[in-house]
Amino acid sequence: MFNDFINQFWPATIDGLAFGSIYALIALGYTMVYGVLRLINFAHSEVFMIGTFGAMFVPFTLGIDSALTGLTLVGVIILMILAGMLASAGTAVALERIAYRPLRKRGASRLAALISAIGASIFLQEFFALIVIPNVFDRPQQGRIQMGLPRLMERTELFSIFGHTVRVDQVLVIVAALAMMVVLDRLVNRTKIGRGIRATAQNPESAVLMGVDIDKIIRMTFLIGGAMAGVAGALYLISYENTNYFIGFLFGIKAFTAAVLGGIGNLRGALVGGLVLGLVENYGAIFFGSDWKHVISFTILVLVLMFRPTGILGESLQQARA
């Protein structure tokens, strides 16, 4: 078994980093909303799902049925990422306006907001299954199938590590995810909107006294978190070439696990948690088999909540708020 781990270490590491990057991008939405509102937005999993369909709309509309190369491939990838961001960000803002803001204005409890999030999640799943997929994408069986995407890019070797191949699509996912997270980190730490988000997260009452528009900040928080989920949806679709209306459920739970693991409310913690979760999943699959991947993820969630509920970087966040 140890020999199997040694032999599969580098392939598992690259795959783990690719999946972990997607988890991290989705986790950013959970951690941003929690940091500002102390709300677990369980409908965020469907924001990711809608991002995959937003990205799929580009090659579906263009009628692409074979692998692309050169500037054409680059252009289509950029369009897919933008379409995924637009679809997910729009959905996230609509969720805030329809499902959460009325409750917040009435001073409703967090339990009411949580129930609203679960209801919104189920609604979005069934809306896509019954309405969007059959009518927009012309698929049978009310969308209850795996929707495949034609291969956009060849899975060519970019370089190798100790004789193990690293493909161009894997590098694309990891590099694009890291770049988006660097941009987000700079946005939150160096811009006026970012200062408003941090002020609202630390003390909303004082932020209002200092002239911060809370409604605008909350709306921007949902928009940015949704956009990150849209990037994740586009990258997942480009790399793994399939989606379905219930794909958000599993990815949403794993992204939430990543957010808790890294320290929910901490942006850099979401990055660390996502990458660690992706790696641990793949390493565990070497020892226990791929069927145990989900078990490993949920076991990590339980253990973190039991023994370190602040997460890996949670303490630094608490110190920042002190």
C-alpha cells in the first residue's frame, strides 16, 4: 500500500490541487457571506451549478463540437469564464434581494435565513431541471441527466514531474483559480469596497456610523462571491466536460467543508482549506479507494468541528476582529 502511495503521489497531488482550487473558489462565497452576515448561504451550491450552465451556454450557442486551438480556444475559454461569472453573480445578487434582504429588514432570526437558503437551493435545482435545461439546452427527461460538453482542448502534456504527466487543463484550472484569488485578496484589502466589506464584517453598527452603505456592501459581497463560484463552474466544465442540475449539492458541501477547514470568514483560509481538502481526498483515495473520497471529506468536516472549529487560519481572523 505504501508503494502505491509513492507511485501515485504526484498524479494524486496534481489532481488534488486542481479539485482543491475549485473547492476554494466556491468556498470564497461561503466565507465572504458568513464574514459579513454570519449566515451560511446554503443556496451558494446552486450558484456554482448555474455557473456551469452559464459557461456551457457559450459552446452550446456557438455550436462547437470539436477541440479548439490557438486564439480561438483562448477566446472561447475567456467567454465561458465571463458567462459563468455573469450567471452566478446575477443569481447570487437575486438571492440576496429576494431570499435574504426582506428577512434582514424585518430582523428575522438566523434560523429563518437558513430555512430560506435551503428553500432557495431546492427551488433553483428544480427550476433548472424542469424549465431551463429542457427549454434552453433542449435536453430530455426534465434535465435529470448528465450533460456532456464537447472536448474544447486536447489533454496534452505540458510538462512532467518525476516522470508523471501534468496536463495543460490541470495547469489552467490551478493557475486561473490562484489568479482569481489573488485578485480578490487585493480587492478586499486595497479598495474602498474592500474596506467597506472588512468594516461591515468587524462591526456593522460602527460601519454605518462611518457612512458605509450596508445594503450596497452586502450586495457587493454576494456579487463577488457569486462571481468566484462562476469562475469555479467554468473551470470545472472546461476541465471535466460535464454538468447536471444537482451537481452543486456535493460541491457545495465540500466547499463548505473547505471554508470551515480553513477558518470560515477568512479569505486566505478558504484557499488553504480548499487545497488541503483536495489533496487529502486524493491521498485518502490511494489508501482506501476512490469510493471513499466523499467519506473522507465529511469525516474531515466532523473532526474540524469537533476539535478545531475555528479552522486552520481562524485564529488570525479572530485577532483581526479584536
